[in-house]
Amino acid sequence: MSAPAFSGFAPADLDFLRQLALNNDRDWFTTHRATYDDRLKPTLEALVAASTDAMAARGLPLAGNPKKSLFRIHRDTRFSNDKRPYKTHVSATLTRTGPDGLWRKMSPGMVYVHIEPEGGSRPAFDPDTIDPLDPSTLPPPQEEGEAQSPFGSGPFLGGGFYLSERPNIDAFRAAIVADLAGWTSVVDALAAAGLDFAHGGPVKRMPKGYEALAGDPLEPHLKRTRWLVRRQLTGAEIASPDLPDLIAGFAADARPLLDFGWKALDGLPPNGQAR
């Protein structure tokens, strides 16, 4: 059965996330979970379906599955001192089909959609809480002078390459150096669209093989391990039926970064291991 038409996230459904932040326990969730099961989750599924259509209309090679693109609302507390059982946001990804024809939730080069009430719905991020499949639970240490982590501060979109495998990171860095003019055009295009790079999980020292570029304008780009841009969303935007078009517009603005990274990584399989 296809997902219903997307009409926006209702204030009452977003209030469920606010209340969950204040009552993050299984008894409260069990009592109120109909709001999540019957309204909030289906709305997110409809958003993924509508955003996939909006991507196709713009010729963007990004798509999602209304069932498989969504991240679980349950937190993995096995190795955490914080035993709150639930996330207080909902999220999904739109990704590119891999070279083998398979679709993957965490395929390199994605758009990540993070929905929570404007202003946030939960306490500050707990660094002990990790869900390896959900980038919203894995913010890296803040760069000097950077603002507080965006997670828990409201709805937003993220786009680009959230890389963890060393061969993928190495390939991206090598592409920057090999095509300096191309990379410069990417940076300029993102800036023209009002998109800044988010925290990139930088290493402290210049990566091996790039030491001669210390002090070069490329240094901060080569120290990154993730190449991501983000856009904050407003409460009015996530309540609007036009949100799928906004998401596709964000992807179009981030397209230069996506194309550059896909070209750099297409010689590697999704897990980053050599063929």
C-alpha cells in the first residue's frame, strides 16, 4: 500500500515529541504510542515518498523507501549510562542507488531529514548514546568556536558525505588535491547557495601524505573526515505540504558536493573496501 499524501507535520503530533522528552519511559510511550504509530510515523513515511517524487522531478538521483528509510525511534542503550529508551525526534535519509542496484540507508552521498519541534525537544546530546546507523546520534567533538551541536535544537536538513571507512576518506581527500579547480567550484557553489560546511570530524594533524599542504587554504578541507552541509528548518516549513519541494531544493543546492563525492568514491564499493 502506498504512503498517504504528505500534508505537513501537525502541531499536536510534534507535541508528542516534546512530551516524550519530559516523559522518556516505556510506560508513557506505551500509553501514548498511537500518536507515533498512527500519525507521526505515517507522516514521515509520506514525506519520504513525496520527497522521492520531488527529487525525480528535478532529475536528482536520490530516493527513499517509506518503510526502510526511517530511523528507529528506539535508542540503543546497551553501552550507555543514559538509559532513556527513546529518541525525541524522527529522521530519515534519501540516498543514491548503488552501482549494484541496491538502495542503502547510509549510502555515501545522502540527504538526511531531521524532524523535531522548532527549538528542540530534548536535553543536550549525551555522548554515551550511540546508534551507528543514525548520524543524528553521532555528533563529533565541537570545533573551536563552533556553536552547540545542532542535534536537539530543532528540525534541519543535512547533505553530503558522512564517511567512516578510511578508504572512502582517503579517496575523497585525493580527489580534492587532484581536482583543485573542481573542488574550488564546489565550495563557491555551496557558498552562493548559502550553505556552509558543518563540523567535519577533523583530525588534529595533517593527514599522512598531505603534510606539505599545512598552512595552505586546503588544510581545513583535507583535515575533514566528513563533508557535509546543513540547513535549519522552521516550524512553519515542517508543517507545510511544500516541505518535499524544499528538501529537493536543498539537494539541488548541495548537488555540486554530491557529484564531486560520488565521482571520487565510485571506484569503491559502499563499504569502502578495495574491489
